Amino acid sequence: MQQTPIFQPYEFSAQDKEKLDRDGHFVLPGLLTPQACEQLTDSLSRIEDLVEAGVKDPLPNHNAAEYDSYLESLIAHPQLLTLARQVLGENIRFDHCVTLNRPSGNQGVRWHSHEYAEDDPRLGFLRIFFYVNGFELNNGNLKAVPGSHLYRDEQINAETDADLQTGWLAGKTHPHTGESLQIEALAIPPASVVLMWTHAAHAVNPRLPDSPTRWAVVYAYRNPGRPSRARWITEAYERKAIPGAEGLMSLY
Ligand SMILES: O=C(O)CCC(=O)C(=O)O
Ligand SMILES: [Fe+2]
């Protein structure tokens, strides 16, 4: 099946992959096409309406693809799978599609990391964030700590930047460069995509009052081999025949 491109022409080079592996995250600015942004905004607004209406079982934000055919069609979009495979290699599974909409006044998220195969660095877990309308500094923006992913620590947890600095970060250095680990606050233009290894320390600042909703969604893929706590799909959804997603939906 021919699908409309979602990405502008781009290159993800060997140097880009090195940077992702060194920092734990990598920004592809303005990668999404205007048409993809338009369709994503429509779909993400619909999911937000369901969330606000209190819909449950499953929660519309936890497996957004289950509620929206456009979001579902991206799970196996050839461009997205190519990007995921450039990072993870051929053998991948879909893990989750979770909306990350942040309306004005949204509190953001404290510092955390995510679990997967802490003891086996051969098993990768990649988050691919679509930041449809981007974000500015100190307003619903993503923050990360370059090099933190190399610790493969699933339990990073801090309320504030200062707590992270005096806690988990204290005395830690980048395992490759030897430099002290530091917080990096991101600002990115609309239509951007951010890749992130799942063990990276990351947090999100609150969305300021009177700001438009930050529209965002994450598609996560991983090398199979372990159970995955973030994989919120129902058994029925796992069995659903999604064109192009054959072999991607199972846990192993
Ligand atoms: O909302 C964001 O930008 C990031 C959310 C997050 O921590 C995640 O999806 O793992
Ligand atoms: Fe996260």
C-alpha cells in the first residue's frame, strides 16, 4: 500500500547515529510535512477531546492508535519504520503510540527514565517523538541529560532540576567523554521529530497559561526480547490486522 510521505526528504547519517548514541537524543528539526502536521493536529485534537470527556478502558492517550485510524496508519508507515530500523536494526517491534498533548497550564513531567533490558545493551528501545507545533524554552519543553542513557538506569526520578543535580547527577560523568553530566533544555521548531533512547533522563517543563496546546505524540519501537511495561496495547489490538504491521505487533 502506497502511503503519503510524512517526512520531508532527509538523511540520517552515520554521524547522526553516533550523536544519538553519545547524547541519548537527537533532534530532526522540521522533518514532518505540512500535510502530516495538519492530519496529526486533527487526530491529536480528537484524542484530547476523548481524554477530556473522561473516556477509559483503554485510556485514549495510552494507545491513541486504537482510537484513531490516521495515528494507527503511522505504526507501520514505511518512513517511520525506516527511521526506527536505522537506529535499532532490522528486528523491531512496535511498543506504543501515546499522545503527549499539553494544554496551557499543563504541569509537565518530573525527571524520569524508562525501563527495558537494563542488563542487555544489545536490546534497544527507541522513543520517536513528533512535536507537531514544536516548543520554546521554559514552556512545555523537553529537557534531557546527554549521556545519562548509557547508565541504563530505569529508576531516575527527581522533582526539579536542582533535585536531579544534587541527586542522581551528582558526581556522574559521561562514560565516553568523561565530562560531567549536565541538563540540556531543548527548544525546537514546529514539525520536529526527536529520537530518544529510553534510558535517557528526561523531563518536561510546565506549559505556560495562555499558550496554545502543545500537540505531540510518541511512537516507540524496540528490539524484542523482554516484556515491556510501557506497552499498553490490548490483546484484541495486538491481533488486529493493520496493513504493513504484520510481525510488528507481538511482544516477542
Ligand atoms: O511530553 C513529552 O515531551 C515527553 C513525555 C515523556 O516523558 C515520554 O513520553 O516518555
Ligand atoms: Fe518519558
